[in-house]
Amino acid sequence: MQLKSLVFKAGYLQLINENNKLIHVIMVLLKLKQQINVYNVIALAQLVMVKNQINAQNVRMDIIQIHMLIMQITLFKQLFNLYIQQYMHKLFL
């Protein structure tokens, strides 16, 4: 039981760290882009919902849900990396 608790805490701390990094990436991206499209706003809203859900249920959330949320955040990060690459590509055309 103690090991499960440690794994849970490690996953939770990693997730909060990923959240903070991703929010920073999104804010930089939104500052860079003059036109905010619908997908940016939806992704940002989903990220905030995920973060609020973690804060509200951090005691009850099990390890599988933690890993699912980490995967979801990783997908968001990849999506925004793609946006940044596209933006940088447009900058140098």
C-alpha cells in the first residue's frame, strides 16, 4: 500500500510539473500568435479542466487515471509543438 501511495504521489507531482510547463508553452504560443483560433481556446479550456479535476480529486484519483491524464497532456504538448513549428516555419518564409 505504501509503494502504491509513493507511485501515486510521484505521478501526481510529474503531472503538475507537466501542467505548468504546458501552460507556459500555451501562453507563449498565444502571445506569439495574433489570431487565436478555436482549437487553441478549446485545448486551453480542456487543460484547465484537467488541472481543476486533479486539484479537486487528488486524494481519490487512482494510478490508471493519472497515467491517462499524463498521456492526454503529452498529446496536448505534441499538438502545440506542431503549432509552434508551423508558426516558426511561416515566420521564415
